[in-house]
Amino acid sequence: MADADSQSFVSELGSDFVWSSLSWVASFLMVFGGAAPYIPQYREIQKSGNAEGFSPHVCLVMLVASILRLFFWFGKHFEVTLLWQSLVLIITMLLLLHLCCTVQTSSRMSTSRHFFTDFDPRYFWAWSRFLDYIQFCLTFTVLCLFVTYLLIDSQLFVETLGFSAVLIEAMLGVPQLFQNFKNKSTAGMSVKMVLLWTLGDLFKTTYFITNATPVQFWVCGAVQICIDIAIFFQVFTYGQGEHEKHI
């Protein structure tokens, strides 16, 4: 009888360890997996010295969504894993923007320069310095902080903040979709990035549903999957051969 109890205890302990390990791996993938798709695109821009095929508005969408998600957490505590994911994505987007600015500065022939402090809507998110993008992020963060401080007790505001964050994030692929359509080409866009987007969106949507996260999160994931598929359709529509040297 004692042996049976001992075996049962060891079995339960082993099962708990396996589930704990799987949970840790899933959390790790959630935190850093969101940044992984941008590694191929980063290397592509570095290698080609050209950022024209990549839409920097992808960075704008992710930065705004991630900052809003940080403030959503203060009003409605969701998993800390997703909070860390937002911080990692912010850092990733800033690194990618820094590279784009460096490449564009080195190849820019015109002496015309545009700055965030010009407040000229014609050149929004097309500034000349990386510092201008930092200034925008800081300004947006301070504005969100002020509004959240005033309305944090409003359940309507908190839920609206959450929906805004995930709705904006769901539109992540739209700038790239539009860029490809405008160019009638996917040259300069890393197909590996889109593939990793799709795999990541499938994984995180499953993660959201399994962990019973707020409905905003898994709806966002489902929309993103649809946009990823649309970008893949563009790759095949505009011709695979053209992209082989750009992947």
C-alpha cells in the first residue's frame, strides 16, 4: 500500500514538473517570440543597405499598441508575461527604427530634413533622426500616463484602452500590406518575417484562448492571422522568383 502511494506521489510530481516546464517554455516564447520575426527583416536591411521594402509604419503600429497595452495592465491586471512581451517589443521596434534611420541617412541625397518638433503632418513618421521617433514615443507615453491617471477608475475607459491596444496591434501587418500593394512588389520585405508572424500569431492566439486571457487578446490574434495570409497571397501574386534574393 505504501509503495502504491509512493508511486502515485512520484507520478503526480513528475506530471506537475512537466506541466510547469511546458508553462515556462510557453511564457518564454510569448515574451521573446514576438520579437523573433523582426530578426530576418533586420538582417535583410543590414545586408542590402536599403529599407524601402519595409514599411516603418509597422513599427509605429507596434509601438502604439505596446504602450497602450502597458497602461491597460494598470487598469486590468492580465498576465505579467504579456506585460514583459510589450516591453521587449518596444525595444525591438526602436532597434529596427534606429537601423532604418541609419540606412536612410547614409543613402539620403537630399538636404531636406524633417523633425518631430516641426509638427508637420505631411512628414509624420518620416523624420530625419532616430531622436525624433524617441521624442514621439516619450510624448505619447506621457499623454497616456496623464489620461490614464485621470480615468483609471472608469471601467469603460479601461476596457476601451484594452480594445484600442489590441485593435491597433491587429492592424500590424496592414502597413506592410499597403506597402506591397503600392510597390506591386514584395522586394525588400523578408518573407521569413511574415512566416514567423503567422506562426507566432497562431501560437499566441492558442495561448490566449488556453489561458483565458481577456477576449480582446484572442480576437486580435485571429485578425492578425487573416492579415498574414493576405500578405502571403501578395507574395505569390507578385511572383516568387523576384523575392528569392531578398529573403
